[in-house]
Amino acid sequence: MTFAYGRAPCAGSSSNFLPEMCQQSHLGSRADICSNVLTNSERGRWVVIILAVCFWIIWSQWATFFLGLTSWAIISNTGVLYDFFNLYQDGRWWLSAAYINPQTHSLTYPFAYPPSSLPFFGFFALFSFGLAAQLWLAMSIAVFVIALLSLGLLLKSDRRYLFLSISALFFFTSYPLQVELRLGQINLLIGSLTVLSLVSQRLRHRFVSAALLAVGTLMKGPPILFLIYFVVFRRDLRYLVDFLTSMMVILGLSLFVVPIQLYWYWLVNVVPSLFVASGSLTNESITGLISLSGLTYLTPGILLGAVCLYASFAFYVNSDRFKGSKRWPLRADAMFLMNTLALLILGSRVWSQDYVWVILPVALFLSGLIMEEMKLAYFAFVGVAAFLFNFNTYPFFAYFIPQSATVIPMAIIGNLLMIPALIMLYVRPSVILRDRARLARSK
């Protein structure tokens, strides 16, 4: 429809067709249409501005960082890509069958990752470290881009460009991402697999979605928490069956190359320790702060209790009490983001690089906010929280603020701001919408 490209016809036009359309009841009032036209124009400006900022960041900072990271002197340095070197060593440990003590023939497992991840790490251990690091970096970014484009294709065209541009902005300004890539961590890969499971679920490929989530869980355990979104929030027990089936199939296949004794040792000796939060200053989670205060022994119970509380909330907001707003698409996006934040705020070991998990969920939610025309105060509040996920006080601000301020857990602060904002969207949506009648029409 040609009237969607400008506001002049609604203000007064010689066309007889448009005034009739503006008056048709099923399209809403004339003011509503003019408001939507203006919003479309604003969305276009958002995209242009964000992409311009991205180009500015790439030109002035990101290109230097990425070219420096991918130089052979850096990417082949085991002291720089320290975390990937540990995963690389895990793969070599498995390939050499070092888990068997040659004297006692007993098995050991000194790692936190599930044994099912060893063949995956073992593949990279077949190459020299530098080449393996290049493959690792390329794979992580490629899976992220696939998740980004796949999720973008699910959206309508006007929101799609918003989502892609906001994702690019968060990608290129993310301090956690730079730490992630420089250390060679696995979070970008696992987070992208989780987003792909969301894409598959929305395409009604339940088993593919459950299988992707199972793969992520068996590579690194925390993705299992997303069953709260896929099963509890969506009330889909068949998804749980598909997830467990996928887990069993993958575990069964892994037994051809991974001794079952390693799984037993991991379950008995390693898993219990993962519920005890680290008291490190760099642990950016609530349980980490509790452990730092000397109450480490309470963190397993707090973690389990908080997960149950969050699951109860997810179940409650999809009950008959909230039936009227179930068709509001932003609710599902908000819950997926909340699930991501719950994983981070409650984790026993959450470092700054782990916040790469939020890049795509935050972009998805923010693009929805712009489409829904939220009140400026609410959008600003959410924007500040999202900014804190990417914020870094070191090294530039270290010249102007006390040294102690450089260890302020900005990501935790952002998390504690964002979660109440998401809760408000469920319990009092009329308060945050600029046009309260919009919510009434969506019911």
C-alpha cells in the first residue's frame, strides 16, 4: 500500500482511496494509521543511525582488535587463547587415553565439562594449536552469524532490519565478546546453539530444537536451564520427551568412544562441586557475591531455590490469569531473554565473557520494544541495563576513577535492572505501553 511510505496523505490528500482506508474500522482510527506511518519512518532512522555507528566502531576499533587477534603470533599463542588451550588439552588428554592410570587402571576426570564434549574437543586436538584456534574462532563466529540470520528471517521485514542492526551494534560494542574471542571460550558457540533451538521451535521443528538444546547441554551443562522456557513457560511436555530422547541417543553414541565410567565419575565427583559458587571477585553472579561474603555453603540451596522460583513464575504468567495477553508476541521474546539472564545471574561461575549469551536475546527484545512503541522512560531503563552488559571500566576509565571501581560488577547491575523491567511487562503491561489501547486490541 503506497500510503505506508509517508505521512502527507493522512494529513490531507487528493486521493479518495486513502481517506476511506483511514476511516475503516478494522484498520483503526486515522490517528492510529498516521502514528504507525510515523513509527515506520522512525524505524528506518533507527536502522540507519545504528548501522552508521557500527561502521564507525568497526573502522576505529573493531578492525584493529580482530586483525590483531587473528594474526598468527596471537592466535597461536597458548598464553593468550588460554581457555581454548585448556579445551585443546582436554581433547589431547582424551585422545591419548590419559584418563586411565597405567598402574592402577583406575579412571580420573579432572574437568568440569561433561565427558560427552571430549570427542568434540578431540577433533581440534588433531591439528596444531594455531590451526585449531583458527578453526575454533571461525566456527564460533559462523554459528553465531547463522543464528543471527536465522532468527532475523523469522521476523517481519520492518522489525528484521531493526533486529539485525541492533545485533550488529551489540556485537561490535561487546566487551564480553572481545574477552570471549581473546580467551577462546565456548560461550558464543553454546549461546548460538540455544538461539538456533529457539528458531527451530518457532518453525515448529520441535525435535530439531530439542536436539540442538541437548547438544548444547552435553557440551556445557547450563543450557539445560532453557527447559524452563521451552517446557514450563510454553507448557510443552512433548518437548521434554524429545529433549530426553535426544540426550539418550547422543549419550548412547558417545559410549562407543567415551568410557561409561567417566560419566559416573563426573556425576559423582564433579557435578556436586558445580553447584557451589566461586567466591572470586570476577564471578559476576548473585551466588558469587554470596560466596564472596563467606556463605559459600548456602549457594547450592539458593541456586536450586531460585531456579524453582523462576520456573514457578514462568508457569504462572502463562496461566489463565494472563490469558488475555498470550497473543502478545513480545511476551515470548521477553521470557527467552529472562531465561538467559536467570542462567547468568544464578550461575555458580559466571565470568565477564559469559555475557555474550545476551547479545541476540537483547537485540530481539529491543527490536520488539521499538515496534510496540513503549514509553520512553521504560525504553531508556531497558537501554541502560543492556548497555551495562557491554560496559567495561578498564582500562580507559581506570585513569579517572579509583582502582577499586574497575571491579564493579556492571553486568550484575544490568541484570538486576533488566529482570524487574521484564517482570513489569507481564504484571503491569498497561503501565509501560505508550498507547494502552494497543494492548487491549492484541487481546
